[in-house]
Amino acid sequence: MKRDYVFLKNLKNKDDAVVGVIIAVLLVGLILSIIVIIQTVFVPSWMEQIEAEHMDDVANQFAMLKFAIDTQSATGTNVPITTSITLGNKELPYFTSSRAFGFLRILDEEYAMNITNATNTFEYLPEIIKYSSSNTYFLNIDYIYEAGAVISSQDEGNVMFIKPSFFVDYNKVLDEVNISFILSNIIGVGGKKSVSGYGTYPIQTNFSRSNSTLITDVQNIVITTSYPDAWRVFINGTLKKEGLEYGASNDFWITSTNDKVTVNFNSPPTSPKVDIFLDVIDIIAQVAPGWIE
């Protein structure tokens, strides 16, 4: 009888041990399942949101960059102003995620504007300030400061995020169109024109000089750019808003390719006379800490 009691007790202890192991395995499996769900479902969603918010931050930072340059252009004071661009964001702690990086560069030979009248062609070659994202979860966006405008560019196309100082006044009584354009001529300093990574880096800008030119009897404006859609839509809308009629037999028409926008003006007396007052503002720009005179 005693032997049977000991056997049943040992069997019960073994059953308890097996149940404990099974519960532990189930708990581990449950925890692993939760971690896998978080890693595969929630982490990408969280990181996409973080990268989207970072893109919004960069857009706001480029708006502040334009504000700083506009202020320097308006005041003409030789005082450096520093704005900052955040290149990327860090990964999530405790989970596997990829860090977003970015590139900030001052580029030349990316933009050109040629204005032609009956006697001459005037050429302007400002440099541009370009941020390019390298996101893992959210779509990549470029922000570009180009000739006084801020442009947002994606694979699907590009739009004018902030308009340049480009104003049109159509005097129907005199049948004259007066265009005023403040062209920000960015001049990058060698050796201080690019940076990459995920930190926050400064852009230092400084007013250098201004040069104003009145170009009369304008026949066409040719803009060479990597973002023709933004410029075409902006100029077309601005001229139409002031009452100019679009069309090859009317006041103006626009042609565009992958890297060029041409704005053509018909000549008087069938169309109004077009004059452009161009104010070119030279802005010295440097990327990364430290100022080089």
C-alpha cells in the first residue's frame, strides 16, 4: 500500500513538472509572437510616421532658410545668418529598425536662366541648395532652394512649395507687362558645400551684393532646371492670373522638356510689351560648422 502511494505521488510530481514546462513554452511562444507582430506590423508603421514627420520638419526648415535669405536680400546687411537642416532620424530603441539618412549639398550647373530681347541675351547661373532624403519606410522627397523658390520633388513630379519673388503687373491701358523678379544668386564656398548623415547641420548665408537690370522688349525666358513642372505651372498661373492670354497666337505660350522651360512672348502691337526688372542678389552660402571668409 505504501509503495502504491509513493508511486502515485511521484507520478503527480512528474505531471506538475510537465505542465510547468508546457506553460513556460507557451508563455515564451506568446511573447515571441507578440514581438514578431510588433516588429513586422507596428515598427514599420511607427518608423513611417517618424520619417514623415521628419520630412515635414525639413520642409519647415527650408521655409526658414528662404525667410533668412529673403531678409538678407531685403535689408542688404552683411551679417551672417545660420539656419539648420536635420538630415535624418534615429532608429527605434529595443527594436530592429533602419535609420534614415540625408544629403545636403550646394550644387552648381543645375540651374540657368536666359532672358532674350531684340538685341541681347542675358544669362544667370545661380547655384542651388538641395536636400535629398534616404528613407527606408516613407517615400523619398527632395527639397530644393532654387533662384529664390523652394521646390518639393518626388519620383511622381515636382511642385513649387514656396513661390519666388516673381511679380507681374499688366497695365492694360498702356498695353505693357512689367515683371519684377528677385533672383537669389547662391554662391557656395569651396570645401563647405556638402554634408551627409542623420544629424542637424547649419547652413550659413551672408549677403554679398545686389545688381539690378531692366530688360525691355523681352521675347522669351528660358529656364534650365531639373524641376520644369514646378516652374512651368508657377509662371503659367502667374501670367494668366494677371490677365495675359495663353496661346501661340495670343500673349504668351510655354514649352517644356525634361530639363527646360521656355516662356515665349508675342511682340507688339498684337500683344503687350514685356519688360523685366531683374534684381540679382548675391548670397554667399556654406554648409557645416565653421565660417570661411
